[in-house]
Amino acid sequence: MNGSLVRHMIAKDFRLHRELIIISTVVGFIGLAVVQFRGLTGLFGIIGFFTTLIVLACILPQASVVMDRKGQHLTFLMSLPISATQYTTAKMLSALGMFLIPWLTLVIGALSIILGSDIPDGLIPIALVLITLPLVGFCLMTSVALVGESEGWTVGVMIAINFAYSLCWPLIARNNELRSGFGSSTPVWSPTILTLLGSEFAVIAAALAITYYLQSRKRDFV
Amino acid sequence: MMDPVIRMEGVRKKYRYFALDNIALELQPGQIMGLIGPNGAGKSTTIRILMGLVHQDQGDVRVLGYRMPAEQIAAKWEIGFASEDMRLYGAMTVRWHMDFIRSIYPRWDEKYAQLLLKRFGLNPEQRIKGLSHGQRVKSTLLLVLARCPRLLVLDEPTTGLDPVARHEILRELSAVMKDEGRSILFSSHNTHDVEQISDQITFIDRGRIIDSMDKEAYLDRWRRLRLEVPLGVELPALPGIIDIRQDGRLAVATANEFVPDLANAYENTGARIQSIENMTLEEIFVANVEHSREEVGA
């Protein structure tokens, strides 16, 4: 019965935020479509594509987690036969699901465009590293929103993460080892690329595990 | 005797600027308990501990036989909880919320829910954000009542409502009690609302239960005696009198254990009884809180 309640909570979140998921997927695809044009238009497409993912990573934790508390829906939800740990499980799964649907769709779209066009396949590894950054940011913001119970903390982390994006892009672009693979006709999975991807997924796993641990230790939930 | 639906014993919870101290409560099946206290008295914290939303530092809490917070999931299947700070999703309709709750609770009574929609004058297709405060409270109560809980826990449900909406809600709560297996714990700082529907009343102030008994017992035991005191006569402190206020030759004594002998005892000192008045629950509450604070301060 309780597993079913977690499923109800997840389904509820999907119903509440489905417009956001659809809009972000459509806008991301528009960005991808524009990427195929050369020159400045293509650059706008890249910017639009990444902006969609970054904005979604910021909005979803606010809409799904922070608003439960700020909008005083949390008392309503916690009056249902659910524990704090189950609420956390439902929130983490629904938030991840709602982000992963547009994210995975757009990742597949981006890879299809690279593979199906004259864009060098050597860009695939670095594209994956850059596309995964908003996923990392999203997981960190969701974790802080759940554990910190405060809009202020979430906004603070959002600002820090957006600042980190601005640092990561030029650092990656200036790395000679990474740049050398950009023009290759086949993807080059260098140790640096694998380390970067591994680090991103390690941060995601750590953020989710720490969130779960801290939430399960809370004594006052509402 | 049946097991109580709520039993709290020696419950303590400490915050930086507030503490619940040694809370003990007991609610029998089929009873309505009004939990009355001023703002910040600890009503909501007590109720949150009862619901397992806040963990007590010490003490034993059992609701419907379940240990809280450990068995809160099992308990919450049978509890309908609504609080003044509870909000539904503004962008969604009343119907959406009804469908959500119905999908969770197998005991959801759709016929009763439809009846409540009519009684409360609610349009199920209306979004929550378009409803008045009273309609929102009624929507929340509908969601709680139609799941047919054995125990209703209501934290300040009538706060901010107009008299008509308050009356509608109190009438519905009274109707719920026709099913004798149900019980209600109802917190408020509005003594008038509590007086209308409660069987049992508990006063809480500054994190402590200061008194708890049947409503009728309160109304029977508490009296205000108006006295005329001749010059040179000093009113004695009698057992059962918790407060004496004197202004010149007129004095008012408040009794929390009134017996006719008290009046005789004053008359024997030379004082003249002008009147012996019944007290309203609000007057009893205020006198009780003031007396308790004086005792703590002494």
C-alpha cells in the first residue's frame, strides 16, 4: 500500500508540472533544430539548447520541492499515510523523472543531430560532459531544496551553480587534450573525458545519497 | 472501558525559545475534545506530535493504538487531519483534489463527498486559487471527511472564517459524530466554537496543559462571586477561590471549585453576596490561564 502511495505522489507531481516538461522539451528541440544552421544562428541554437536545460534545472526544484513548503502544501501531503522518508523518495524520484524525460530526449536528439550531420562525431564526448552539467546542477539544487527547507538556500546554490557553469565552459574549451578530439571523425574517450563524466555522476550519486540520509534523520518535518 | 483513541503521556519537546512540558492527554472514542490555548501556547506542536510530523524528545504517544511517530503510516490511514496552515494546490480544481484523495483512500465515500459539495456550496470545477478562504477551508474539510476517518484532528479549522462558514463547519462536525465510533480533537483559540461542539475541554498555555475535564464540569464548577465588603473586613483566601480582585468596597472572587459553602464562608466574614454568576467558557479560559501564569511565576 505504501509503495502505491509513493507512486500516487509521483503521478501527482507529473500532473502538476507536465506543462513545464512539455514546454522545456519543445524549446530544447527548437534550439537543437537551430544548431544545424551555420554561423551566428547555430550559436544561438546552442545557447538556446543549454539555456533550456539550465533554466529547467533551476525551475523544477523550485516548483516541485520549494513550493511544497512555501505554498504550505507539505502539511496537506504529510497528512496522508506517508512517512518523511517516503515523501523524500517520492520527491526525488518525481523530480528526477521530470528532469530526465526532457534531458534524455534532448540528449538523444543532440546525439542524433551530431551523428546525422556533418558535425564531427569527435564532439560527442564533450557534448555529453556539457549536457550532464545541468543534470548535476539540478540534483544539487533538488538536494538543497529538500534538506535546506529554505528558498534562500536553494537560490544561493542556484547562483553558485550558474557561476560554476560559467567557469566550466571556458576551462573545458581551453583544455588542449579535449580540444584535440573536437575535430575527430570518431568520438575520443580520453581519460580526461571519462574522469569528467565519472566525476559528474559521482557528484549526482553523492548528492542523492546524502539527501536521503539527512532526510531520514530529521525529527521535525513540518 | 475502551482504549482511548489518543493517549499522550509525559510528552516533552524542546525548541530554542519554546518547550512543551510533560503533556498528558487522553481522548475516549466517540468524544470531541476542544484544545484551547492562546497563540503560541503549543496547540499546533502538540497536534503535530500526535500526527507524527514532529518527534517528541520524551514521552509516549499513541493514536488509535499506534505508537507515534514510529507507526504514523498505519495511523494516518484512519486519521483525517486538517490545519489552518494547510493549503491545497491553487492551480488545480476541487475535483482534481477529490480524485487525488479518492485514488489513495479505499474508504472514500463519493456519495458523501457529493453531498458535502452541495452543503458547502462548492463548485468542483473551480480552481482552488479562485476560492475564498472559507471555501478553501471547506474544500480541505471535504477531503478529510469523505475519506471516513475514525479520528479527526483539526488544528484551528475555523480561524479566519465568517460566522456563517463557521456555523456550517461546526454543524458538519457535529453531524459526523452521529457515528459513535468517531472522535474529534479540535484546537482553537475561539472558545465559542469549542464550547458549541466539545464534550471535553483541555486548556494549554506556554507549553503546559493547565486543565482538562468535561465541558459541563467546567461550567458547573466555575463561578464568579460579586461581594460587598464592609470597611475593616478582609476577605480570606478560601480553598476553591483562585482569584480575588477588590476595588474599594466591591470585590469579585473567582471560584474554580464552587460549592454553596463558599458563599456562606464569605457571609460569615461580614461580606454581602451581591450575585453568584455562571462563567462563559471564555471567561473560564482567561481566568484559568491567568491563574496558571501566576502560579508558575510565584
